[in-house]
Amino acid sequence: MSSLVFKPASELVDLLRNGEVTSVELTQAFLDRIEALNPQINAYLHVSAEGALATAAEVDRRRAAGETLPELAGLPIAVKDNLTTVDAPTTAGSKILEGWVPQYDATVVALLRAQLMPILGKTNLDEFAMGSSTENSAFGPTGNPWALDRIPGGSGGGSAAAVGAFLAPVALGSDTGGSIRYPASMTGTVGIKPTYGAVSRYGLIALGSSLDQVGPVSRSVLDSALLQDVIAGHDKHDSTSLPASLGSMTEAAKNGSVAGLRIGVIKQLQGEGFQAGVQARFDEALAELKAAGAQIVEVDCPSFEHAIAAYYLILPAEASSNLAKF
């Protein structure tokens, strides 16, 4: 099996750009690994082999012709199956939508296509993204690639498991109350919920509209930054889309230094309610950041004591409204 699948996305981008590997070769390497391992992991609900290879071949043809291509051209990617795609089924993990092929791409998917990124397929999730373990998909649970009898987190466990098992170099997820971040913490990957409105929600099957956000899943901070810069930006189709850019995440990630960075640690999100091991790892991370030159600042947010209660009023109310049509 090709060792290419184990390389970080940032390195693969360089190899593609320098002509050291073709996009077809790279895409096929991931498809071969998906064929071998996905039956056990169930990270993908749909594999788009033909479409992915067609995009890869187009990238190779244009690169050979000397065209200037987008930054991530030829890099394969997986997409959570609650983002609409015109060339593949979108089920949101539900039998209600089984076999439905949308008539339009989600804005983030359109941005991936503009980058000429081969889309490997659609990843598993708790039904309609309502869950925290990816055990509640109508198409079966996803296994944690580190231990198949354990959960990968949810609702976007499919994207995290795909990246964690080297079935994709990067993926897209969606996060309402932790659905990118939970799976990242459980699979050893990097998952980010961007600032609300920084990424378009157009074409994302809504769960809680005032909470949902699309974000990157990867194996490194730099790889997540590369993908975030592709999907971020204002979208006229999304009324909650921020009008201004938040700036390049990639440049900050490439710098790699946290010296002088102020990191806020919320007082109310420590201590009670956390397992001792979790709190210990968190404290160790803060100590490493401080040793690297970051400034750790405690932030007092008294209203956060009511956050979970507020969340469980807002989310079910919005979910009831958004999902009523199904």
C-alpha cells in the first residue's frame, strides 16, 4: 500500500506542485486504502471513485500544460454527508434521505471544486448530525480507527475516522455543539469550529441554525489552516455570513510560534465535571504553551454557568423547526 497516504496534507500539496506525484496516483492511493479498510471502520457512506479520479486527471492534465493552479489542486478530501453534493447522495445519516442526490452544491463544496480538489466521498454521521458518538447513523456506527470497538465521537465521527485512519488527508465536518471537536479529541486529529459566520452554511442540512458551523478536519494545525482558508469567506446565499475576512490562518500556522500570543482560559470551563485525566492533559497543554512563550489569561464568564441549559433549549427548538419538513 502506498506510503503517500501517511504524509501530511501540506507535504502532499508540495509534492503535487513540484510534480513529484500526480493527483491520480495520490487519489488512487487513498481509494485503495478506503476499499481495504472502510468495510471495518464505516467512515464513508458513499465513495465517489469515478468523480475523484476524473478531477485528479483534470488537475494532472492542466498542470502538465503549465497552467497556474489553485493552492490545493489535486489534494483529495472527504466531505461530511450533511453537505449537499450534485454528484453524490446526501443522506445526513438518515434513511429518510436515502438515495437523494441534491440539485446544488453546498457553497463549501463549490469552493472545493474551484480548488480542483478530488472529493473522495461522503462520511458517516449521527442521523441529521444529532448525536455525539456516530453510533446513531441509520447506516451503522463508525468505529474509532485506534480501537474499532470504541466510538470516534460525533456527530462527525466519519470525517474524523477517515482522516485518523489515513483514508483522507483532510475532510470537512460540521459543528453545532462539538461535532467536529469531540471526534478530533477521540481520534487524535485536529478539528476546528470556526467563528460563526466565517464559513458559509448554504447547503448544510441544518440542525441548529444559530449554532451550526462548517469546519476543517485534519492531522495537523497547518493542514486545518490550509483548508480553513479555502472554505472561509462571505457568501451572498447565507444571511449570517460575515461580511469581512478574518485573515489568513495559513500564514499564522506556518509561523508556528506562539510567543506573545494571549490565550484565554475560561474560569467556568475548568474543574467540576471533568475527569481528572482530562483536566490533567488540559493543564499540561497550558504549561507547554506557556513554556513556548504564550501568555495564559484567565477569563471570567459567569454566564457560562448557564450555557448547557441554554444550549438544550436552543438546539431542540431549532432542530424541531429545521427537521419538521422531513
